[in-house]
Amino acid sequence: MDIKQIPSKDLKKADIFQQVILNPEKRKRYRPWSTVYKNSKREPSLFIGAYDKDKLIGIVFGFIKKSQILLGEMAVSEKYRSKGIGSKLITYFEKQSRKLNKKYIELGALGSAEKFYLKQGYQPLLFAQIPHNKVPKHYKKIGFEIIKETNYKDAKKLTIKVNKLDDRLKIKAKKDFNTDNVIYLFRKRL
Ligand SMILES: CC(C)(COP(=O)(O)OP(=O)(O)OC[C@H]1O[C@@H](n2cnc3c(N)ncnc32)[C@H](O)[C@@H]1OP(=O)(O)O)[C@@H](O)C(=O)NCCC(=O)NCCS
């Protein structure tokens, strides 16, 4: 097994590979192919593949943001899971990320992969998006430690410090902040 930067001629194939695993119902894409393509031109070192001989068996895609690197997509072929390939991909991704002088790697995880990121030393955070007209009056005094607050056109976005991964906390945050849009984010300092 070989881990390396994906050659640009293979990127479309790698994109289809991750779509089949991460978006099997073919919902509307959150990150269109044009964004993947543009970012791979800008920073190709963050588009990494695991290969068994010539066969692609895992990918990780990264995107440069202002102060952090977003780990956007990560997937390993079902047949090859739990053999340490995901760990090797993320370790290589972190090595490439360290060269880019950013503070963090950040990602939003699917429920099934949360344990994987914890094992890799990522710190969980809660991320809540609240439409402006639904923001509770005393949201700063609810008891959650808000470490970042940003106002977008449509909603207020809060990043909240937590000490552990706990679904009850997510449910409480949904109720207290009056929104269904609460997810766990994971972050590792570079
Ligand atoms: C998450 C993923 C990339 C991990 O790749 P991998 O090659 O299986 O990872 P590793 O073998 O290095 O590590 C596996 C460890 O992570 C955890 N883990 C990985 N996938 C898991 C899953 N689907 N459910 C529960 N735990 C999982 C386990 O603790 C596992 O340890 P174990 O093998 O001792 O049980 C892979 O499972 C995958 O592609 N899943 C489907 C897509 C996905 O969820 N991607 C992440 C999107 S945020």
C-alpha cells in the first residue's frame, strides 16, 4: 500500500470514488466538483490517495481557509477498512498541513467516524447555526462556553467548547440555542 499526492489526471476519478462512499444517495453536493478542482490547483499537496498497486482505495481532500485547513472529505473503500489505512492517510495529511503555516485542521464528521477522529487526537467542538430571528435573548448566559461567534447574512454561527463527545450535550445545545442545526466539529492544533 502506497500513500501519495493524487496526480491531477486522476483527481476526477478520486472525486467520484469519494462521492460513491460519502454521498451514495446522490444528494445535491455541498462542495461541487468545480470547488474541488480549483482547490486542488491551488494546493495539490492536500489531495491524497491510498493505493493498492494502481487501485485507489482511500482518499483525503483538504481545503485552505483563513487560519485553518479544512479536512473536507475522507473515505476508505469498505473492503479495506479497519486495517489502519485511514490512520495512515490522516497522518500524511497532517504532515502536509504542517508545511502550510496554519493553526488548525478542522472537520465536520459523520456520526460513524466520530470515534475515528477522537482516536487520532482531534478535539470535539459543537458548532451551532441559528437563524437571526431565532437567536434566544440570553444565549451567552446559557452555560455553554462560546469560543467563536460569527454573524453571516442568514444566521449566527457559534463554536462551543466541550470536553467530550456526548450526544446528550448536542441535544441540550439544540434545545437551548433554539436550532436543529448543531453538529460536532473536530479540531487538531498543528
Ligand atoms: C472513517 C474511515 C475513513 C476510517 O478509515 P479506516 O481505514 O477504517 O481507519 P483505521 O483502520 O485507520 O482506523 C479504524 C478505527 O477507527 C474507528 N472507526 C473507523 N471507522 C469506523 C466506523 N465506520 N465506525 C466506527 N468506528 C470506526 C475504529 O475505532 C477503528 O478502530 P478498530 O479498527 O481498532 O476498530 C472509514 O471508516 C470510512 O471511509 N468510513 C466511511 C466514510 C466516512 O465516514 N468518512 C468520514 C467522513 S467525516
